Amino acid sequence: MAEGKVSLHLAVAARTRAFTRIPYPSFSILTSLSPTVQGTLKGFDQLMNLVLDNVKEVMRNEEGETTTRELGLLVARGTLLVLISPMDGSEEIANPFLNADDDE
């Protein structure tokens, strides 16, 4: 194979793997432009662009009442993300960077 064809093949292969497609649990995401959205993370890339499925937009009014709207599939640009939080909650873990002698 010629050298130009090899580099073109590598560029196409890299482009098709631009989004990592690994199923993850549901996340709640706050963006700078809209209310909170909740959905299942289907993929992401090195710029933190996210692909979410089964997305719901969650809106809250001044009284604290929430309303939701189904959006389906959503691609969120990484530059708009403010907060990404797991829907199933989180747990506190020990600091792996803290040495045992630092506790004293």
C-alpha cells in the first residue's frame, strides 16, 4: 500500500472512533444555556462533547415545582457543560493522595 493511502486509512479510522461508545449510568447535567438535563451517557470525546440518550429536561419554577419534557437523543458540546453528576448518587472514598503520616 502506498504511504498516502496508509495515512488516509489511519485518519479515517481515527475519525470513526472519535466518540467512545461505552454505556454508562444515568447522569444529571447542568449546562450554561438551559435547565438541567438527565439522560444515559452513550459516548464522549476528548473535548468532553457528550452523547446522551433518553434525555429529559427538568425545569423548576420559583415555587420549587418541577416539570419535565422528553428530548430523546442529545449531543451536548463540552464548552457548555457546567456540572456532571451521577443520578444514582455518589459515595465518599478515602483520599488516595493522602499519606498515612500526613494525618498526624
